[in-house]
Amino acid sequence: MDFVIEPMAAEDWEQVRAIYQEGIRRGNATFETSAPSWEQWDQAHLPFCRLVARVAGAAAGWAALSPVSARQAYAGVAEASIYVSEKAQGKGIGTALQEELNRQSEAHGIWTLQGVVFAENTASLALLKKTGFREVGRRERIAQLDGRWRDTILLERRSPVIGKD
């Protein structure tokens, strides 16, 4: 599948939101139960490292970073989010998005990326491990989704370039 990765713009939101809604509907991607408005999403994510993968001009996946804390000491730590549309999964888009997110995050001074993945989401766990993340631990019964307690796996990728001093 031919695709390109480009910076995400506000105009991409409806397509990005639809992909996010697919992930929510599948029930293995997030504790969220509905996608936010553009304004809410924009405010919750860092202004850089917002990527969209396009196939024939249409969004097929996206990636972005969220700060893990407002404290200055954690300014170089961000949580990575990657979503790929159902019809584009298994085509290398998720891997390409994560690899580009790794590169761009380092260019913006991010020394640690973290991922929080449902324990049952084996595809996302494999993707993160393939792109340099390591498992830090399991958070048992961390929260409920649809009345069911869920475990998450915390993973991190430490930059080999940033934060080595």
C-alpha cells in the first residue's frame, strides 16, 4: 500500500476523528468512549509531532503526542498515540508513523516516549516493541471501560540521542 506521512492540520480533523472513533468502537484502543472536538483534542496534544498517513489523499492513520505532566521536569516525556483505520491495518502504516514520531520527537527534545496499551491489544504491543519500546510494567485493574476492569501495559522508548547527559 502506497502512503505518505505528512503533518496533521486542523482540516484533517474529521478524517482523523473518524479513525479515532473506529479505535474507540473496537474497545481495545482507549478508555475514551467518544472522540473529542478538535478544540479539546488540540489542547490535549503537543503542538508538534502531529502526523497523518495518507493513502490516495485520504487519512489512513494518525499519530500525536500528549504531555505526561505539566511539571517542567517532565518536559521531555510524552505519551504517543497511534491509530490506523481498520481498512489500512497490517500494511506498515502504524510502524511508519511510530518511526517518524520517534525521529520528530527527538528533534523537539523529547527524551522519553511512553505508550499505554490494553493488555489484550497484542498488535499495538508488538508495534511498540518493534519500534524501540520496552515493557516497563503492567497496571492491573487500572480503570473500567464499559463496566469491566482493564489492565494496561506501560511501555517506554528512551531516546539514544536526547537526554543522555
